[in-house]
Amino acid sequence: MPPRTSIGEFEQMVLLSTLRLGSGAFAPDVGRLLEEVTGRRVSRGALYATLERLETKGLLRWTLHGATPERGGHRRRRFEVTPDGVETLRAARSALTALWQGLEVLGEP
Amino acid sequence: VTPPGPPRLVARLLAACLPGGEVGECVAGDLREEHAALLDVWGRRIADRWYRRAALSAGLWGIGSRLRAASRAARWPGGTGMGSIGQDVHLALRSLRKQPGFATIVVLTLAVAIGVNTVIFTFVNLFVLRPLPFERIDTLVYLFSSHPERANERVHVSYADYLEWKRDSRTLSEISAFSRRTANLTGLGEPIRVQGAPASASFFRVSGLEAVEGRLFRDDEDRPGGEPVAVLAHGFWERQLGGSAEVAGREIVLDGVVHTVVGVLTPEIELGNLSEIDVWLPLAQLGDSEDRALRNLRVIARLAPGQGLEQASAEMATIAERQERDHPDASAGWGIQVLPLRTALIGRGAYLMLAMLGIAVGFVVAIACANVANLMLARATVRERETALRVALGAGRIRIVRQLLTEGALLSLVGGGLGLLLAEAGLRVIAATTFEPFYDDLRIDHRVLAFSAGLSLLAPVIFDLAPALQATRRDLATALKEGGGRSAVGARGGRGRRGLVVMQLALALTLLIVAGLSARTAIYIQNLDPGFDSRDVVTLRIDLPETRYPTPERVRRFYEGLIEELTRSPQVRGAALATRLPSLESPETRSLAVEGIVPDERVQPWAGENRVGPAFFDTLRLPIVQGRSLRETDTAAAEPVVVVSEGLADRYLAGRDPLGARIKLGGASSDDPWRTIVGVAADTVNSNLADPPVPTAYVPFDQSPARAVVVLAKSGDASAVARIARARVAVLDPSQPIYDVSTIEQIVYRDTDGTRVITSLFGLFAVVAVSLAAIGLYGVISYAVSRRTQEIGVRIALGARSSEVLSMVVAQGAKLIGLGLALGLLGGYTLARIMSSQLFGVSPNDPLTYACVTISLLVAALAATVLPARRASRVDPIEALRVE
């Protein structure tokens, strides 16, 4: 089935980090994982904007969890990739893979 | 102690930006959690910096997210189906992201403007707007004694006058008074010095203040011989007694007298220097003085129903006239001034300075807005074709104006947020570099926040609406035909921009002049020669309680022992007693009788009395210009003598040899003895710089001992002096505290707090103004250069030398600079005249100051012109002609 939504690179990275973190996918953890992997600072504004956008597209959803004292009594959201999200990621990867066909030599260091 | 958690103001701003509900709550929590994690590992500085950056970006996202949500809920007027606010924001963000330099400059300019505005507004807020804790404040008045010779002062009121006014006034429903005195508190550990305030029982009724524990004074306690009771200030109660609930009925010992605590006063009164007060005491038990010349009461009254300020002033004038007749000795020439309480608490100088600061800030904001408007105008011209295209494709005019306004609003909201942070930092600096507790009260409260928010929202309308409207009014065909940015609008806008730059330069120079003059004043005050040598003089204060030192003999013995001990010490090069610090404290004024002179009805001679030890003049190196100094032999048993200041001799003994003349303090009928003048000392500067030196009578301490003294010791080591004095006092009287140990230089530094803050603010504003004006000039010239690139290319191709191009462009700038400077000199001169009463040691038209600041602005302005001019002179003709 062709994907209904197309997603950008950062959106893909956010979705993948969320999948990777599984039950520990809270926003700060997603941010930190992205920073570790890319070696660059991730603007929190961009992160929340992307999370919001992915949610609007129906690729991501969240559930509320309890507060801790270091959060100043605020609750937190755990993110989860929806089946549509997983589907979209797959489609994006296969599109990329198809385009990479025969060009692997460029990808080598 | 810094609180845990992120910077509070930032957190609050973030919370205001984030969407409501669970999402906003979670994001705020996320950032807090990350801050806490960073705090553990990297410490506060790094964690805070991270938080500020994250909050800024998350906050921007939050604003966008809220606007998108709002636009989903309601359609924005003037748009077609696609015209939602969210889309406007989206477009605006995209367009700004394309020009990060432009956006940064605009945001920073606005941040500076809003930041300085917020700082000044906190001053206004504190002085003028903050509600004072008094009931129906518009019916409260402050009563002062006034004297034509002391026109710059509001003199307090004597106890006897207060009683008479209380008895006779009909326009005032109730009169109350309080005063200040210190007392030794014993019985709570170490003996300490507390600030007492004797107050009439009516004071609490007039002011409407209430007790938070127990009760306040009853009328039967506020009379001579009443029960010794005390009301504690809230702060003192918390500090000294841990805020314990069973305070009523406790006993405290003040100056050796047991007082029963009856209650605790509300903390609302703890404003400004009223917050120094520890204990309130019944006035009538202490205010026993019959001396009408001893004016030390603050008198506050409430107007009777139906009575106004004018009626009260008229009535008090009648009372003052009668008092002049009844007590010619003490009351001749004295009037009564009635002021609204709010006005009285602020003071005339403060109003003037606030007004000046307000004007200065207005200038900075005008310059900043002109810069932003300039940038916007330039951008509007560049975007003319884009706009015309959109109009041609069917975009409504409102739609386009809205789009531009959204961009402006975004920029100014970010600028406003940054400005608030800047203001907060500025206030911290002010609080950290000043001593007066007053400056700690400068805070960003809801009123200040509302002001800054309003300013941020208003700014884009001011600087954005005109260019936005202009952009849509254009004739489409012309705009589309022409090359971008060389149209009729460009030329019109160019004139407007040049006008703005002239205004900016003029305002900047005006500010520079004012700042320069206040800096000169501050330097003058700092280096002022007080008339004596204030270096290495350590002062400390002792106040012996009357209860344990009832006789002059015991007072004398105590101080004799102390001074001997200090003088003996190798670290001290001279020690003396005085009742007043010359120049730094207002004198204890007394009426004066001069033998052989019948006083004029209207002009009652007066003098400041200072009772000093024999070493006083030597310790302060205060020169004796005639006759002799005071000596050890001027004891109580010897002939009463006095040394007077030159000012006193000139004023009351003109044309006579002062030596041998006799004067009497307190007026002809007082109990004081006639004293023979044995010497004349040089004048010392008046603590109120606008007034001439106080005519002073230096009375030998031994002949008129005082319990409260200031000890002066010439020594480079303040702590050694304090140690020696403490050790000696502990031997003489272990229950006696000494207090206020400091050097004269420290006292001067503290006293000049206000001048320093004002001067630094003016200086800061001037620097900001000059930088902004230079940026504005740079922008206009380089814009003009970029528009003329082709023309310049042609000129160079035809053989113009680069130096000719350079001077052509510089000449263009020089015209603007010349006009701006001329207007600025005029503006500066006008403002300086207005503030001349606040200038000391420098005339309002001081040529050196004018020359220096004009030259420095000229240099900055020329630099801003030469940079783009050099770029013009290096234009490559081939490149330039290829542009189109």
C-alpha cells in the first residue's frame, strides 16, 4: 500500500528514536537520544513542533504518566508510534533503498 | 540561597507561551526535568544557560501552536479560506528565517528598548504606582515646618508645635506623629542596637495599620508616665523572636527599662526606610521636649470630611502666624507646609529625576523604533515586487497588511521576552551595587509585566503599519515593471529614512549631553572636598541609655575612658567625640542669640550645634582660621566657650571681631549659658549640596556632654579601632553596644548611591542610544550605496577615482550628521537647563562636556558612514553593470 503521508528526515529520526526507546520514550529522552546519535544540539522547539506535527498526521500518539518532584509536579507524556507511523517509516525506507540501488559505492567511507 | 529549579522568570515566561492543558504542562515539566539533570552534572550556570535557550525555542513553538489552535477554532477576518492566523504565523516565520540577520537586529534592538523601558518602569512603579499601605491615601497629608532660609529642606516638626496643631486644627480630623530613635536592647543574648520609632497612638488610626498579633497602643498609654509598652515590627518579631505566637505580654529591656510587648504591627508598613524600624514605642512617654527648635517629628494627618488641601494649608498658615507671635524666639520665620502624603514621600528631586529618566528612555525607544522602522521600510521597498505580485494575483490589502503585522508582532514579542530578561539582569546589578534597601524593592511585578507586554504589542503597530500600508497602496503596473527597489516609493521612503536618522542623531546627542553632565556631577560629588580631611577616619557610634547614665558626670567619665584608650593605641593617630558627622549628617539646628544684636522680627538667627571633644579639629584636620581650637582645659568648671564656623561669623557677626563675642544657643531665654567665641573654624560643605555651609557652633563636649555620640578615630585600620573600642566598652559597661562602624569614605560612598545609579543609567542609555543611532546611520548609508551601485559603477568606469567616490558618499552622510548634531546640541542644552538644579560642580552649558560628547558622537557617526563609503569606492564597474 502506498504511504498517504510523506515525512522529512527529522521526522523519520524522531519516529525511529521513539520506536527504539520503547516504553521509555518520553520527550526529553527522545531529544537526548537524537543528540547522541547526530552529535548536534536538537532545538527543543523543533522537537516539540515535530512531535506535534507527527501527532496531527496520525503517526504518533501519547499517553499521560505521573509527575515526579524534579519535574516540579508536572506530568509527562510517553510517546508511541502508531501502526500508520510504522507503515510510513517502512515506505520511506524502501523508497530510499530503491534510490540507493547501484549507488552503494558512494555510501562507503 | 538560590532556589532549586530553573530561573523563575524564564519559567514563568515559558509557561505563558506554552499551550494550556496537558501538552503545555508536560513540556514545562520536560524542560524542568532536563534542567535538574544538567544541574546535577554541570552546575547551575550551564544548566540555566541550557534552560534559557530551550525555553526560548520551546516558547516560540508554543506561541505558534496556540495560534494554530486558535485559528482552527475561529477564522480570522479579511482572509479567504486559506487565511488563517496559523498560516500568517507560518509565513512570517518562513520569511524571517530567510533573513536571520534582519530578524536578529530587529529583535535585539527591540529587546534593548523594551529592557531599558522596563527598568525605568520598575522605578516609576515603585515610586508612583505601588499602592501604599495606608487607607484612603488621598485624604492623608504630611505636615512640615518650613523656613525661607532653608527653602530646599522639609524640616520636621517640634513636639510642642505638634501638640498645638493637634489642639487647634479643625480641618484635620486627626493628627499623628512619629519619630526615630535608637535604643539598646538587652536580655535577648548580646546587647544590640535597635531602631525605635516613638509614635502617637493616633498614628495607627490615621494610617489605618493593624496589628497581626495582640494590639497597638491605647490612648492611655500614649501619655507621659503611661505604662511602658512596645509594639514590635513584623520583621523584628520574626528575626529576633522567631515569630512566636505568645509574644503579647513578653518583656523586653530597652535602655535599661522593662517594656511590655503588647502586639506586632502588620508587615505592610515595611517599605523603604520604614523597614529599618524594629520597635514602636508610645510617643508621649518619650517626647517630653519643650524645645520648639528641636524639630524631629514626622507629622501625618487625615483631612476632616469635606476639607481639602487648600483649607488645611490656609488654616495652618493662620496657626503658624499665631505661633510666630506667641513664641518669637523659636518660631519667627517658620511656616507650615501641607503636602499630600504620596507627594511628600517621594520628594521633589526624585520626581524630577524620574521625569528625566523617563525622557531618556523615551529617546532610546524612539531611536530604537526609528531603527526598526528604517529596516522595515527598506525591506518593504525590496519586497515591493513580491507584494505587487500578490495583489495582482488577488490577495486582499488587509491580508497583506495582516501578514506584515504578524511578522512585526512575532519579532516584537520575542524582543519583549528578551527585554524582560535584560531588565531582570539590570535590576539585579542595581540591587547588588547599592546599599539602600530601597533598591531591593525594585521588582518585576504583574504591573511591570503588563507594561512590557503592552509595549511589545504596541511597537509593531507603530513601526510596521506605515510601511505595510504604503506597500499596498502602490500602483501595481509600475511596481511590476520596475526593477526591485528603484521606484518612486524608494525615493520617498529614502527621504523618510534620512529624516529618521537625523532625529536619531539629535536624540542621541541630547542624551549624551545629559549623561555627560550627570557624570561630571557624580565625579564632582565623589571628589568633593568636604572642608576637612576624610581619609582614614573611622567612625563608630555609641548611645548611652539615660536610665543608666542619668548625670553628665557619668557620661563624661565613660567617654573620657574610651577616648583615652583609643588615643593610647599605636594604630590610632587621634580620636575625638562629636555629636554630628560634619557634612554627612544634617545638623542639630538651634536658634541662636548673639550678644548686642537685636534679632530682626523675620529672621531668627540659627546655628547647627555640634558638641565635640578637644581633638576634633586635629583628627579631621579641620583648619582653625582665627583664634584657638578647643582645649582639654575647656572643662565644665571653666568659662563656657565655643568655636564657630566662618559661615556663622560672616552671617551674624559681620563687621565685628568674632573673637570675644558671646552667643547663646536655644535663643536668649534658653537655659544654655552665654558662650565666648574663642576661635573660628573653616566651613564644611553642607550635606545638602544646593545649600550654603551650615553656620555651626562647636561646643566643648565636656561643657555639654551628650549620650549619643559618634567617635572619630584617625586610623587606617577600621577593624582595629572597632576591636579596641569594643574591648574598652566591655570593661566600662558590658551591656553597652557600639554600632555603625565604618570609615567616612564608606559613608560617602553609601550616601551617593542615588547619584551613582542615576548617572550609570543615563550613561547606559546614552551608550545604547549612540550605538543604535550609529547602526541606523550605517543602515541608511549602506542602503543608499547599494541602490546606487550601478551609478557608482558607471562613474568609476568613466574615470572617477575611488577617493572621489568615497568623499561623495561621506558628504552625503555628513549632511545628515551635521543636521543631527545641531539639533542635538539644542535639545541637550534645553534638557540641561531643566535639570540644572540636580547639577553640581558643572554648569548646564559646560563647553568641555558639550565638546567631548559631540566629538565622540561625531567619530561614531563618521565611522558608520565611512564603512559603506569605502565599500562604494571599491565597486568593480563590470560587476556593478552586470547586476541587472
